[in-house]
Amino acid sequence: MLVAGAAAPRLATGGTPSFETPAVLISFVLLGKWLEARAKGRTSEAIRTLAALQPSTAVVVDVRGAMPPSDVGIRADDPAFAAFAAAAAGAEAELEVDTALLQEGDVLKVALGAES
């Protein structure tokens, strides 16, 4: 009501509605559309910036030959297995591949300070 009182004083005091009511409503709708378009533009720009940060290649570590000791309590189908195997067995084989070829479950090596 405060915004309506500032934009159209007669509406706030209960006066007779006049032609300023549609003008105020249209102004609010246009303001909303402008704010939405501005937000979409900023979102698109942020997505493009993030996409530019994505590296084109990744280093995949092959840990298929490593098995944790049975007393540790990690099963081969446990997600912690891949991390354990990479740490315990050392890097058996490292292969640099295109990021489009990555699959769920791949173990990646990320170097300190690595950039795209």
C-alpha cells in the first residue's frame, strides 16, 4: 500500500479511481519485466563465464588392480573404495583424456593450482 500511496496518492486515500490506476499497474508490470530481463541477462553471462572455466582435459587414475585389505572394512562396491585404492596403491596408471569422455565413478587426479 505504501508503494501505491507514493505512486498514486488518490488510491491510498480511497478517492475515486481515475486513469492513473491503469498507468500505475502497467508501470509495475513493465518494471517487473525489465527486472526479469536484466536478471536473465546476468544469469546467462555467469553461465558463460563458468563454462569458460571448465577444463578441456582431465587426468584419470586407473585403480582397477588395487584391492583394500579385508580388515579395513571397505567393500569393492563402496564409493570409498576408489579413494582408498588410489591412496593405498599409488597411481598405477594416469591417462589424460577429454572431459567429454569422463564417466561416473572415474577417479581423477587434480594437481595443486591446476588451471583449465
